[in-house]
Amino acid sequence: GGGSSRRRSGVRRRGRQSPRTTRVALRATATAAGPAPTRVKISQAVAKGADFYEVLGVSRDSTQEEIRMAYKKAIREVHPDLNPDEDANEVFVMVQEAFRWLSDPQQREVYDGVGSKFGEDALYDYTDDPILGTLNEVRKIRTMKSAISLVNSCRTALTLKQAVKIDHDIRDIRKRFRKWGTERVKWVKDYFCAELRNVLEYPRLIKRCHPFERLSIECSLAQHMSSGGQPFGKLLGAVKALRTQITQQAHARAYWIARAPMGREATFAADAAIDELFDTITDHEPIFQQLRDAQNVILTTPCIDLDKPTVVFIGAPNVGKSSLVRSLSTGRPQVNDYLYTTRQLTIGHIWHFVAGTPLLVHGQMVDTPGMQKMPDEAGQERFNLMDQLTLGSLQHLPSACVFVFDPWPVSHGLLSVKEQVKLRDALRRKFPRRPWIDVITKVDLLDELEDHPEVDTNIEYLTGIFPEAVKVSSLEGTGLDLLNMAVRQLLEEMTRVVRQLQRSKIRQMRLGERSTFIGKEALTLR
């Protein structure tokens, strides 16, 4: 009897978990144990049946060097910086996609095995179930209607759909219409307050987000405010005040309607009170429009998927990070000659088959805003939001880093080569265990050494400090094959890290804990 009682009490204790937590834990457990094959498309840029070898103009038995030379030849003809034609840009995208798969011998072997069906919809041992990400709850909040649309929908439900019906069981006509008028006013109040309450969930949900996701939303809203938008907190304060005003008006009118001397007066007073509530809503139309603009900013915030391995490209402003992300992934960041081209995160995607396994990894490459200030022990108070976003991609995410050097600081950037080295060393000291690659870019400009002889000295200086740094040129394709393979190795390493974080999250959900996110602190080896 005692053992049975303990078992029953144990069942009751486990039953205290919320149904939603149980469902998420079960889904996550199934994902970790053995996910069902998922249908994905691993090549968005190439049409069905397209041959990567034909795109590059080489035969299937070509050597890696011949593939590199063919890519360099093709890229000089269709690169957007050299050929602004729209058709050339489409060819450029296909050439980039073909080179990404054929320049890595391991991925080329996979492509040769699939043949002409490569890039079509197929089933792979891969799951896209969100486990670590928390931004989905924020984006599920309904976009605010305009004030006029909200009033019209309320009027339609109240009149045509007869949301509030007359209680004919009450024989006293005065009491009958008192009740009907009071319930109509309260129903309109509840209708408006429910719509406004939906928006007021933002502070609670954003507070529960992952720190990096909160930072991304904050940065997007700050850019929106700098371009003429209203502060988001001020808008939420106005909505809260409007909700309070509607509640007070409705209660005051309902109190009088419930004590009207005649049923007809109660009906007329209810109609007047409802029209007054409608006017209150329409008078706040500017608040509704400005809030919708802010909601659209939140919905379109570029945010890193926490359930996918990530490689972050970091460096000083305008050192060529955007060009590398565009060459190695599906990302299309803006590339220009002026400073601070990247003003927010730009995320590119890449598919990768892990060596010796059937696992297909969906990786992310992130182009971050350029940094000037050195991270130190003083914290992030002196960083602007763009610097905090770049630093946060390493501080809050399990990500690998590609640091990009520019040997042409006089004409292309703000920091000298020695200042770039100081920035790199400061970041490396702050994140000593982070998987790391150093890259020297824009080496295609060496032909201009006659006008700038110090560039050769800068490259030798960087090579002497970082002998394993990859020298690349996005314009001519030099070194991109080596960088492509190195980045794919980083993705494999970060895949193991992400899986470990997911297992920690699953254990947390099984125990019924209500922590909002799993950070990199959960890693036992970090």
C-alpha cells in the first residue's frame, strides 16, 4: 500500500508540468533520439538538373587546380563589381554555388555521387525543429490593426453577428435593457482591451529571449528610431494608457447604464458610450500606425538561428567581410566603397555534408558591422549598438570566428594594420577557446604596388605574425577554395557544440525547469 501510494504521489508530482512544456520536451527528445528525415532543398541558386561542371565550363574529371582556374576566369566576367548587368548577376550566383561545392574535394565527392538530381528536393537525416531559439514567440504576436479596421471589426461583431443578445428571460423591461446595455459596453471594452493586451506582451516575451536575440531586436528598433520612428517603449506606454482610458470610460458608463431610470434611456446611453469608445480608438490612429511600423521592424529583424552552427565574420569597417560572405554562402550583403556598409547582421546559408556520415549540416555565415573599439575589461558601456551586436555574436553565441584583415587601411578602412592586429588580439584574449581563422583579403590589388608600396610590407607583416592566415581575393577567387574548406571544418566543429547545447535544453525541459534559454555556459568544456 505504501509503495503504491508513493507511486501515485510521484505521478501527481510529474503531472505538475505544463502540457506545453511536456509536448516540447517530447518533441525535442524525439529529435535527439532519431529525427524523421526532412525534405530540404540544398541548392536554391541552381535549377533542377543543372550541372555544376557545365556552369564552370570544365569536365567531370578536372583537377582541383583546373576548377580553381575556371572559377577565376568566370568570376572576372560576371562579378557584380565588374559587370553590373542583371543576367551576369544570375550567372554569378550560379558560379558561386558551383564553386562552393566543387572546390572542396569532400563535398565534390558527394555531388558526384548524387549526379543530376543534386539540388532537387530530397530526404536527408536532418531536422529543423527549434530547440534553442526563443524569438518565435515574439514573432507570433499579431500585427496591430489600424484603428479604423479595429473599430469596424468590433462594430461588425457587435451588430451583424450579435455578440451580445437580449436576455428575454428577464420580464422587467427596464432591468432587461439595463443588462443588455451594460453587457454591450463591457463587451466592446473587452474586445479592445484584448487586442491591446496582445501587444503589451512584448516586454515579457523579449525579456525571456536569448541575450543575443534581445540585442538584435534592440539594435533594429534603435535604427528604426534613428530613421524617424518613435521609441518602442513610448509607444507601448501610450497603448497601456489607452487601455486604461478605455477601461475607465467603459466602467463609468456601465455604472450609469445599470441605474438608468428607463430601459430606453439605458439603450441610448449604451449606444452613446459605445460610440465614445469608438471615437477614443480612432483618435489614437497615429499610435496604431507607428506601432505597426515598429512591429514590422521586429518581424524583419535579422537574427541568427540558434539551432544551426554559425561562423561569424569580424573585422574593422569595410575590410571585405561582406564580399567573403557573398562568395561563400547564399548571403547577399551590400558591398560598397564607403565606410560602414554593413549596419546590421546579414546572414548567409550553406549546406555541408559531414565527412563519413549521412548528416547534412545547415550552416550560417554572418556578416557583422565593423568594429573600431577594443573590447576591454571595462565592459560594453562605451560601445555603440553595432559594436555590441558584433561583440555579442561571440559573447552570447556558440559561434566560430573568421577575422578579416585589410592590408589597405589608408584607402579602404579606418584602422591601420597595427590597429587591426590590436583589435584581433583583444578579441582573441577575450575569447581564447573560440574556433578561429585569420584571413588577409584584397590580395588581388597587389598589381597596384607601384602606387602603394607599403601594402606589400603590410602583407608581409601580417603573414609574419599570423603565418597560417588565408590570403584571399573575392574579386579573382584567389584562396577562396582554401577558405571554403576551412569554414566547412568550423561548421562541423560548431555542429557538435550546438548538439551539446540542445541536449542540455532537452534535459532542462524534461525536468520541467522554466529557464528561458540555454547559453554557451552550459558547455562542460568551456
